[in-house]
Amino acid sequence: MTLPDDLILSATDEVAIRQHLLLVSLGKKAADLAVEVGRLLAVHANEWMDNQEIIIAGRRIAYVGPVGSYRGEVAKRVSYPDLSAVPGFGEVHKHIESTHITPDFEAELVLPRGNTWTCEASHEFANVNGPKNIEFWEKARRAGSPLKVFIQPGSAVPPTPWEQSGGYFGYDEQKEFLSENLSVTSLDEVMDWPSVWDPTNPGYARMWGMIRATFEMRGVVEGHGNGLTDLHDISAFAAAGLSSDHEVWALEETWDRLVRGLFTELRPFSYDAIIPGLLEKGLKDWSNIAFTTDDRSASDTLRDGATDHNVRHAIHYGLSPEIAIQCATINPARHMRIDQWVGSITPGRYADIVLLRDVPSIDIAHVYADGRLVSEGQTYTGLKTRIDWPDWASGSVNIGRTLTAADFAIQAEPGRTTMQAAISRPFAWNEDFAVETLPVENGEVQRDPAKLITKWSMIDRYRGDGAVASMFWTGVGPADPDTALCCSVAHDSHNIWCIGSSDTAMAKAVNRLAEIDGGYVLVHRGEVVAELRLEIAGLMTARPAEAFDADMKAFLARADEVDWVYAPAAMNRWKPGFPEFLIFATLTCSPWRWVLVAPSALCPEGFVNVQTGETHKIVW
């Protein structure tokens, strides 16, 4: 009997695999490999077991017991008497797109760092090409990649009723995703809060359709509760069936969610405030907590680590190594209802094993994934898959025409010498926008460098009409003349954003971005001086992490030659110098209010309050 390759989950294959596996467990069929370890962490019991053997058949574990206790035949034995075995680490919520490398190269980056499975929060790629979303995330695994990707179709496709992107997910799409593919686990982070609570919101029916489909298929509905601190809002969030939240920044909002039944996913930048506080409160049960990366570039992973960094960081702030490991293994696996496949070193699960020289420091010696050795220290030794990405993945920037300076001009009313203008800035979550009086020259409203006011634009990259919406921003952008920065990474619709000190420079930057199929382009004093190509969906590149990192460093070196304005709002989300965090300044979820979106029939001028749907003129 030929067994399935056990790469893509299906119920039919699962039956055949487990029928064979149980015979191996009983010693009636031969096993492929025995891995002997000095000790093994049983995460269900939070106990170490000494001198254990892990019996593997195919990609799965068939038996775990004391060394020498297995009664069947084994083709090969390996022994690590001085190492401790813990389960492969998992990501409960991660945007692989934010690494800026494709899933095949992501595997080579994170597997040596212990990350053997990831729940991919897929609204980034889905907003670029929704119909191909599942196919995209399965390609590397189908080619043999040891990294398991569990797909979470995004609720934010599109992010709000006033945005248009390359995808649309509703009831029918979500039900099909969950019914046809066991690797699809959930509805990813419901983040447009007004479309959940307000029946008059144009997105209400679509959002509740996706939630209904997820309930019908017994999936998990993930949440995104940024800015929700009032107990009534948190209670409503939980009452709506949203099961989790990773948007926690402080101790009290974490506690308020935990005691109201929300699974809480902690990001490393909040550990210093949250983990010592939970320990001080005497939290006894950590099973409703997991660690999540959310967004981390390949450059940052090379420097800090992957899921291993999250675990190590938690231990640094006082959590016991055993509980920290549970928060990256069994806890997220149980929450996502995939613990029959991952999250523990137990029979029936994939043979994902992290072998540690030292547990408190998470010093990784080797990693096994799918029962194969895939790393020696930080070096990846597993199968290297290479995907020939089709045009639907690599040709996603469709502006459709050559833009000119006139496309970025903001016209004044005839005869006016000044105009009132709406002014915004990155991460402005205020109820209202600022207003300034700006000069008019040659019939166009001008920037005001003395007031640190520059121009910000959003350009549609899906329809092919090159529609542009522009407004004035303050506190950020290039101070040098004829300088512009543009990018096709614009959470979450991923249209193109551009900020610049002249309209001519902005047009030049965006036109060049279209030529390279997405990424970053920097125009300095009238010339294109740097570019970083992200040719896959305008979000990622099909190159190793080290190659991306080298190119990113070269880009940043040229960007450091620019004089960047730095006058952040009270809620500061970026540092002086190159404003890399502008890729998140385009978000339209709660608690954002007044934002500029790429123009469409849904919002022709682009300036909209995404909480209420109210629109306003850019100038008047």
C-alpha cells in the first residue's frame, strides 16, 4: 500500500495515514526512525520525562516511551543523550508577508530557529489576489517544504466598505475555504469593529456572513481589538464570538480580556509590561495565552530570531521555561484546534522536535520537522523548495498608465490665494482632523515646509486606471526638495502610498515602482537613488533572507542621506530617520478614524472616516 505524502491535509489521507500509524505504534509495522533524547517536555502535563525515545513513521510520531521500550522494528536510530526535546514552535498569528520573503524562503529562515508551523494571517496577500490566496500559501508545502502553513482567510478583504482591493471574501468564500481544506483553520482577525457592532455599517452583512460561515464549519473566529479598553466594548467583543485578541499593549487590558474568556496572544514588545504584571497578579493558568510574532521582517528575524526569540524573551521577563514553551506550542495549537497535528511530541502528531542544549536560553542544537533533520544549529539542512511563481503572483502592480506631476496636484478654487486644508499625520486616531490655511500658486494648493506640511498620496494598483488621491500630512516625510518615497506595502489593502516634497518626484517614484513590480522606491533631489524590489504581490521577494537583508540595508543607507522630518503625534509609532513604519500608517481598522484611501466609486476623493463613513473635502 502506498501511503499519501502527508503534505496537504485531507480527511481521506488522514484516515490512511492513521491506520498505518497505529500499526506502527503497536509494533506490527516497522518504524522509519527512532530519536533518543536525554529528556522530553510533555507539554500536556508540563513535566520533563527522562531518557525517552520518539518513534517516527513517515512524517508522524507513532510512539513515545522510555529508551528501548518500543517493541517494533526501527530502520534507523539516532541518539542525543545530552539534549532536551521540546515540540516544534508554532505561530498562532503571523503575516509571513511581513517578512518580505516568500514562504519557501521563510521556511529556510525560521525552521532552524524552531518554528515548524505557522498560522498564516492571510489578509495581506488576499487583498492583492483573493481568488489565488489558498493556492499561494499551499505552493511551498506541495513542493515539499517542511514548514506547515495553516491558512486563516482574512476578514479584512477588503478592510472596510470604503476600500477596493484585489480580493473580496464573504460568506460563500469563507464556507468554501473551510469546507474544502483541513489546513484552513479560522477567520483571521476581525478588525473592522464598526462592521461588527453597527447594523447600519455597509460592511455589517459581509462581516457577519464570514462569521456565520466560520461558525457553521466549526472554525475559530480570531479578533483584533485595538483600542478597546472599556469593559462594555470588551464584553461586546467576546459576546460577538470573537475568540482572541493580539492587540494588547498593557497589563490591565490583557487581564480584562483574560477574565472575560478571550484567548490572549502576546507580542514581544509588550512582554515587559504584561508578563511581570501577570506573574505579580498570581496568574495560575496560562493556557489561554500564546505568543505571537504578528509582523516581523526577515532582517529582524536574522538579528533577533523567530518564535525562539518570543519564548526566550518571555523567559527573560520571568516566565518559567516550561510555561513559555507551552505558550508557543500546545496553547496556540489547542486554540486553533490543530493540536491533533502539532503542538506536542505525542503519537499522531507531525514529528516536529526542537532539540535544546540549554532550556532557559532556548539554545537550539537541531530541529526535526516532518520527521526529518532540517537544521544543524542556525544552518538549514532540509529540502530547499524553489517555486516558479506564476504571473498572478508576480505581476500585481497594475497602474495602467504613466503618472505625471498633475496627477498629484491638489486644485484650488478659481481665484483663491489660500485654501483651508485637512491635515493628518501617521497614527492620528483623533476624532477629527486638523485644519491649516495653505497657499495657492498657479491654481494649485501648496505644501508648507515651514509648518512641516508635505503631501501624501494613495494610488490604486488593481483596476489599471492609476487613480490617485492626495492630501496634506504633517510630522513626517522628506525635508529635502524634489524627494519622494513610495511603497506597495500598505496595510491592509496594499495599494501604493507615496509621500514627497514635490509632485514631480512623487510621479517619478510611483512610475518606477510599477516598472519593478512593487517594493520601495526613493527619489532624492529629482533622481531615483534607491529601490528595493518586492516582486511577489508587491509584498515579498523570492530570495533568501540574507539577500533581502543585504538589499534592505543598501536601501536604508541611501535613505539615511535624506533629511527626514520627525514630529510624531502623542501616540508615537515610529523613530527618527527613514519612516519605515509608514507601511502600517495606511491601516483603516479601529482605532483609526479619518484616513486617506485609494479613490474608487466607494469613496471618490479618498478621505473618509472609517468608523462612520463620513467623507470630507481635502481642501475648501
